[in-house]
Amino acid sequence: MVSLVGSSNQQIDDKTMETIRLATWIDAPVERCFLLSLSIDLHVASSGRTKERAIDGVTAGLIGEGETVTFQARHFGLRLRHTSLIETLRPYSYFRDVMISGVFRHFVHEHHFAPLNDGTRLRDEVHFSLRWGVFGRLATKMFVRRHLTAFLTERNAAIQEVAESEAWRQYLDGEPASAATVPAAGKKPVRWDGKSLLAAAHELSASHQSST
């Protein structure tokens, strides 16, 4: 179930910043939903309407912390490119991607995950603004926010469909998804790239199975 929580305006640097909030409940473990949200392959598969392709950076598999991806897609009849950086990643509750190149003046997407009612609550917060001053603000009000909301809703519905079926295995290499441990105090933090996320999930799942 995907629902629109709200939409509001924020003031950043004395210019209008738009905020879109979405909430999606998924009948699947939080770890699985988190990993699927990092899947480049699933992102591309879920955006057939805009013919999205990953053309630079991480172009397949799971994207990790500190890594970038450039997508090329058609929006409003134009071929556009959008490069995102995974700036922060905390398995399996939160990650944030920020635009470092693209059509927006500012674009930040915060992904929140939490166990809820034997499933997962996925919450999106997207903060964005367009270039071109008053014309960009007018375009945002007239159609950009609505288009972006529909795009995000479609993507979340795809994550939900895959997570709630056996199809998730094709995107996660068949590895079981289980929570990774947080490094102990004083130890070097883990850099959560795609391989380390899957390796930690596999290791902890195997440990759990051997103890039962």
C-alpha cells in the first residue's frame, strides 16, 4: 500500500524548496526492502515508462555508501541525466542520496525503513527545487511535483511487488537478507558497499540457522 503523507514548502537559502513525503507498507522483512531499494537493476526495471538506464557509476547490482550512479531517462519528452551520490547509509534503517549533477537546482532523497505490523514501513522524503527562478517554481507547481510523486509511487509499488514475492532473489543474488551488525565502539566503521551488505546478510543468516 502506497500513500501520500504530505507535501509542503521549505525555505532553504531564501528560496522555495519543495518537499514530497510518501509512506508505503510492505509485507516483507525490513532488511529485504532496504536492499531492494539500493538495487540499480530493480530501479531500472521499475521505470520502463521513462526508459531509464544506468549509464555511469554503479550500473548494476547494489549501490553502496559513497558511490554514484548516473541515470538517463525521458521525462516530458526530453532525454535527461541525473547523477546521485549515496551520501549516508545506515543498514537497515536509513539512507540518503543527493544529486550532484542534473536538471534540479537541489535534490535530496531520504529513505527511512522501520519494522511495522510484521512488515516494513518505507517512508520517503524528497526535497527539491528547480533552476530558472520564477519559471522553475511555476513549472514545479503546475506539473513537476505531480510527475515526481507519480514516479516515486510507481517505484515503491515495484519494490513492494518484488519484496512480497520470490522475485526479490533475482535482485539480491539469492542471498538471504538479514540485519547486519553495527561496529563495536572503538572499531573502524564499516563502509557499506553492495558487496559488504550482502556478505553481512549472508553471514548473519547462516549464523542464525546454525544456532536453531
